[in-house]
Amino acid sequence: GAHLTVPAAAEIELASAGGMVIQVTAGTELTLPAIPGRWFGRRVAGALRHGEIRVTTGPAFHGARLHVDTPEAAVEVSGTTLAVICEPVGTCVCVYEGVVRVGPRGAAAESVPSGRRRFVFNDGRPPELADIRPMENQKLGMFRDSRRAWLESGSEK
């Protein structure tokens, strides 16, 4: 539940023994989720006010849920690699691997499969489903590949 603001010239990665790594890009403001418990408290929540986070999970995350609220969207993660990007006109959720549920806050969420993105506008337009952004696909692939061994080892480094 800690509040974090990343300066414009920095980037932070946070890794948990709960099987999740969050990359927080420059200029991002968010409330961090707790670490999923081993047996109980497997649903955790955070909030992204502006900026971008990338999330990847490993085997220890199995059975857990991460809920991320943005000003206009609700995102439910159950094990995957994705980016949540808050932009001036809305929130984009790019899914590199797995499936993520995304919807406008207070409305029904829809599943977004790997290789796709869902954009939730802040002006009331219906959400848009499209292919993942090519640059985000590349960044998420590098992020996932660089963290895979740590996530699969289940150890803290």
C-alpha cells in the first residue's frame, strides 16, 4: 500500500518472493500492491495514477490475483506478462503473455489474450481491442526474458 513516485530520470524494479516483478517507468505515480500471501491473502491490489508499469509473474504467483485500478480502468491479473499504461486520453493494457481481464471501472471486464491490447478511453467511448503495440511487445519480451530465471528459481536475488 505504499505510495511511489518515480522521478523523470529513473526506473525501478520491484521483485517479490510471491512470484511477481513490477517494472515502474520514469515519471510514474502508483500505490504499490502488497505481496501475495503464501496461503491466504492471495488477492492484492494497487493503483496506477499516471505513467507505466510492466508486470511479469512466475510459478509462485499461481493462484494469486493482482488488481490494478487506473483513473478509468480496472485490470485483473492472474499470471502473465503485461503493461498498464496511463495516457492523457485513457489506459492501455498490452498483454504479452497469458490472459488479462480489463474493463472500464465499474463495468464488465473482458479477457484480453496474449498479443492483444485493450484501450479504455476516459471520455466514455467504448473500449478498443487491437494488436499489442509493437514497441511494447519488444519491451515486454525483453523484460520477461531477463526475469524468467529468477521467477522460476523461486529464490530472492
